[in-house]
Amino acid sequence: EDDIDLQGPGTLIVEGYLNNGIGCKNDIDFRGGSCTIVAVNNGLKGNESVEISGGSLSIRCGNEGIKTDDAEKEGKGNIRITGGSVTIAAGDQGLCAVKDIQIAGGQLEVRAQADGLKAGDKSAPGRVEITGGDSTIVSGNDAIDAAALSISGGSLLALGRDKDIKPTVEAAIPCYAGQLKVQEGEGFALRDAKGESLCELDPGREIKSAFLALDGMESG
């Protein structure tokens, strides 16, 4: 029951044809290097916590991209990203934390068939806290499924197929959370009042809701 600490440098390729790509009963700390994971189940699962602070991580999996599931221990059960580059293509949920998801830096790109970011469950509601970094999420269900979303920095482009907005939103920067209609096969583009592009994205699916907090957005 030891931790896994990936510090880099170097390149690691993991192919999990039977279960998870990388799994640990305790904590996983990814600090550097380049890691590519292909797995039939979860990509990266740390039962107690997963923290990413550097390096490059690419995950393609049939179930959750990054997952924690220990809700019993105090201070555990969280997913935290403070740096690095994380790209996930998940057959189910992108990030799935039994407690909270914290994003303070780095670049995160998630394409998930189910929820993009899922924090907590019905018995223990979780939070998504974004204070930095650049996060782009496209999901086949809820872009963000949590009790609360707190955003005070960074950028967020999160598109979901479900029209409902689940979390209570606490925003210290301009942020839109609501319905948005994009038909399957259409692209999504957002421009400011001067007509200058803030973002462009091909979701690759029908979209009915969005969370947007991007450079150049203004309250109003």
C-alpha cells in the first residue's frame, strides 16, 4: 500500500488491456516527464488522491480518466492539478473525485462520454475549485457535476450535452453558466463586443449547456 511518485524526466507508455492503466491504493503524485496511458478501465486511479504538478499526461480509456474513491480518510479523496499538461479521452467520466477537484494551474483538456468533471456523490457532495490554469471540457452528459463550482482565476470552457446546471456557481471573475445550443456537426465560437475571437472549438456532439470564463469576457 505505497504511494506512486512519477517525477520524470523520460517517457512512460502504459497499456492496460485488463484493468486500470496505473492504479494505487494510496496517493499518486505526477510531477514530470511524459506519460501516455491507454486502458480498458480507468486511466489513472489513486484511491486516496491524485496530484499533478508538471509534465505531460495523455489518457485514453474506457472508463474514468482520473479517479479517486477513498471517502473515509480526512483530507483524502481529492484530485488536484497545479501544473503540467493533461489530455483525457474517456469512455465514461473525465475526472471523477469522491470528494473535491482542485485546478490551480496547468492545461487540462477533457473529452468524456459522460460527465467531464464529477466531484463527490449524493452522500457526500463535492466541489470543483478553479483558481488558475486553462481547462477545456466537452462532455456527453454534465460538463461539471458537483454541489458547487468556485472559480476565481484561470480560464474555463466547459460544454455539456445535458441542459441542466448542477452546481451552485461562486465566481470572482466574469463567468457564464447556463444553457447553450450547438447542434451536432456545428462548431462553437465566442467573440467579444468588438467581434474579436475569444475561443473556437468543434465539440463533435450536440451541446445544451456551458460554463464559460475566458480572457476578454466581461460581466453584464
